[in-house]
Amino acid sequence: MLYYFDETADQGYVDKTSTLDEYGVLVGLAIPEWKKESFEKKFDEVLFFLQQHDFKKLHCTEIFKKDSNEDIRKEMYKTFMEMDEYIIIHEGAYSVGVKQNDEFLRDNLEKFIPNRPDHIKIRKSKDRTRLYITLLTGIIVKLEECANIEDESEVHMISDRVDPQIQKKSNELLSKLQIPNSSVTAKSFNIKTCQKTEIKYKIEIQGEITKIKKVKSISFEDRVTPLSFAADFLCFEMLRHFRRKMKINKPIKFHSEEIMDGFQLKHKVAFLGENYFSDTVFWPEMNG
């Protein structure tokens, strides 16, 4: 299975000063590998047409700026409507919600470490979280679940070019998820000896957890292809849809059936639910 994806909106580091105007969305289409050639042909005509125009770049933010080129938008939707054998998988989160979850885990880390002597204090990690990496984590887990349901042996993720540092972090994330650890080493401080130390503890998992075995790779293309443009379009249009919903009420739950009402391709969107995991864990509790 192939998953062509793109991201939009905020992709920087999460911050506790973030507002509800700072969020990220990652969207893509999952297709069987044997369908790649026929899907490319469907979008190749649109891409060829766009290449004849003087756009600064072949990106939806440029093509559909100020709601221009409505005929192209309609043609893209028409193409998607006529296609089968694909699903749309997305992830979305508010930066402040991710930050609040990070702080909760760091503040409560000691509670999850059994038999810790009182004189050993866990040092809080100062690593900063990129919203993009949080979104990517959710997508990888969903793709693994999808591969299990569809009995696919492998999943390969493809995106357009991003910052080299983000590419590196993305592949490090996948490698880490592919090798689940049964223990974690935390930095700590011995208040008796005033020395920095480390403490290793086992991870005890209650309930089922998705093990990443079938998601094999994440690659980044240097040029716009028919399928990378299709992913760009889906991402742009879903963000556009979410922003319309946010004008009525925010925050929103990115995986809510109700929130997705009105999106023309809702019937192709997988992993919807009113209390979806990431919507719950990263729900922004705004104070003041």
C-alpha cells in the first residue's frame, strides 16, 4: 500500500503560549500499489494543464489563492469522486493541546515509576516537540491499523519535499516506532550524593497497542508528481473545510463525524469518531 500525504498550517515546535489559531493538519490518500499507474494517469491531465500556466509554484495555496481557478477545483473533486480503491487518512491537532499533554506526562512521570527511592528525582526532559512529528505519529499508527484490516504486507509513505531536519526527524520517528522498547531510561538526580544519574524502568502496557511492523518507509520527492499534487489538494481542501467550521465554533474535534459534515469526500475519510483518541488526548483546555 502507498500513502501519499501532505501537511499544512503550523508545523513548528509546540508552545504553551500557543492559541487556538495554531494547529496542524496532515492529510493523504492510501492506495493499493497496483493502482498507482491508473491513479497517476487520472491526475496527470490536470497537472499537465497547470504546468502550462505561469504559477509561481505548483501548490494549491498558489493555484487557489483568493478562491481562484474554481474550474480546476471542480475537476479535481470530479476525479476523486470517480475513483475507487482509495481512502483518505488524516490527523489534526492544536499546538497548545499537544503542549499540555507533554507537560502532563513530564509532570507526572515519577508517578509511573514503581519502587523509586525518595532521594532519586526524575529530571524533566527539555526536548521540544514538533507538531509535525506528533501528527506523523498518529498517521503511522492509523496506517498500520489499516494495513492489518486490509491484509496489506507493507506500507510506504511518500510526501513532497520538506525541511531536511524534519525529514531526518521523520525517519528517526519511524525507526523508533518499529523497534518498541520494553524499558525506558530516564535522567535523574540523586539528592543525597548531588550527582546526576539514570534510572531504567519497564513499560507496563494495559490493553492492546498497535505495533508498527508493516509501515516500512517515509520518502520525500523533489518534484511535484500527479499523486503528490492530489495529496496537496486533499490537504488544502480539508484545511479549508476545517477553517469554515472554526468560524462557527472552536476548538473543533478533527475526527468528528459532525465536523466532517459538508466535506465533499467525507465518505472516503477513514478513522472518524466523536471521541477519537487524538482529539481526546490533545484537546486544548484553554484557561483565561
